[in-house]
Amino acid sequence: MPRRISPREARRMMRRMGMSMDAIPDVEQVVIKTSGKEITIEEPEVAVLEVQGQRIYQVTGGKITEKALERELAIPEEDVRLVADQTGKSLEEARKALEECEGDLAKAILLLQSKI
């Protein structure tokens, strides 16, 4: 049967290997933002593991909520002019079509050409 390692022995072994682990007290919230969503973790437990100069954050527990982020679409003016020139439509109509097609030039041109 394998021998159990006490927490004190585990810490000593980690220090010998150049590792340390500490809890971050009183964490209220952790927020993770990606290009499409935001994940919020309320009242989690957070530990920091340091290995050879690198920090690893471990987040556990807590109430998790996710929400999708609305992205602002930056449509270049030259794209608007191109769509307007290709379709014979106004710059305003071209911009609306590009916004509707999330900036896809070909889809916007096809959309405007299909409208009579």
C-alpha cells in the first residue's frame, strides 16, 4: 500500500522542485473575457502555483455566469464604396448591407443585387 504524504511533506517536496502554491485571500470575482463572451465567477477560491518563474492561476468554485459580448463591427470606408460601386446603390444602403452581412463584401453585394 502506498505511503500517504502529509501536506507539510508535499510543500517541502514542492519547494525542492522550485514550486510554490499560495491562496489569494478575499477574492470577490474573476472575469474571463474572450472575443465573443464574458465569463464571471463570483466568490471563487483562487490559488497561485509558481513553477520555474511561471504563474498558474487555479480558480475553483463560485457562481458562474456567462454573457455574449456584442462586437462593434468596424467597416472600412473603402469597403462601403466598393459595395456601392458594384451594386449602383447609395453609400448608406451599402453600409447597411455590410453591417447586416457582418462585413462580408460578397454577401453584401449579393444581398443588394437581390433587392429590386
